[in-house]
Amino acid sequence: MRKVLFVLAFALIGLTYSAHAQFEKGQVDANIGIGLGASFATGTVDLPPVSLALDFGITDNLSLGAYLGYSASKEDFSGFGVNYSWKYTYLIVGARGAYHFDLVDQLDTYAGVMLGYNVASVKYEGSGAAPASPSAGGVAYAGFAGARYHFGDTFGVYAELGYGIALLNAGLTLKF
């Protein structure tokens, strides 16, 4: 609940600005990134958190989009002549909305919320009888804040802080 209140407060502060954002109506941005500070991983990370986000400009300050995040990790156990491991995978699919601020020239700064679904699965690998391999899923929600810098008309970099597949995502962005 605190996350939602934080994002709403951030958005209300942005509404007090009467400037034209670096983001425009009709613009499409695609972010592909890698995460630091995995939200779900435990043990050794097999695949660091990766994410793909698309944002479609509804107005000069509002965007709606989609999010896909994936991560995998593994825990190895050994002792008493038995070796086994648990493999974990995490997938988040969601819809997101953001408000774009005009705080710094040449920088698209934004904050928003995401609502989606989290699918987590666990798989046993080892000798002996395999116990149940549970899977879980549920509603996922997140608040996020980020910035994009475009080097030209289409190519740039981005960084985003929030609760998703990772606490910090950074990578490449393409503007269409």
C-alpha cells in the first residue's frame, strides 16, 4: 500500500508542473534491460533478471504499456551422500501506466504503477525420489520511477527503480 501512495504522491507533484514533457503523444518506447537486486531470486542466479517494457504515449504526459520480466536461480544442496538442487523461475506479465515529467532537458523522467500476474515455479533435480515441485502465481503490483536519455532520434539508455523482476533495471531503449 505504501508503494501505491508513494507513486500517487509522485504523480501529484508532477501535475503541478505546466511544462511540455520530453515524451510525446503517439510516441512508443521499448526498453530492454537487465536487473540488479533481484526481487525473487534465491541461491545462485542462473539467469539475471531481464525485462522488456513498452510504453505508448496517450498524451504528452501519460503513457500506457506492457511489461514482461523473467529470472531464474538455483540452490544446490549436498550432504550425507545426497546431492540435489532446486531450480526457481519467475515470470511477471503486466500492464503499466506512467506520468512523464519535464524536469531535465533531453531526459524523459517518469513515475508510474504496474498491475500484472506473477508466475513462480520450482523444480527438483537430484537423486532419490523427487518431492512435489510446486508452482505459485498471483497478482503482482508495483510502483516505479525512471528516466530515459536518447542519443538521437531512436536509440538511448534507461534506468528504472521499483519493485518488479528486479529493484533496479537498466538497459537500452528504442523510440518509435
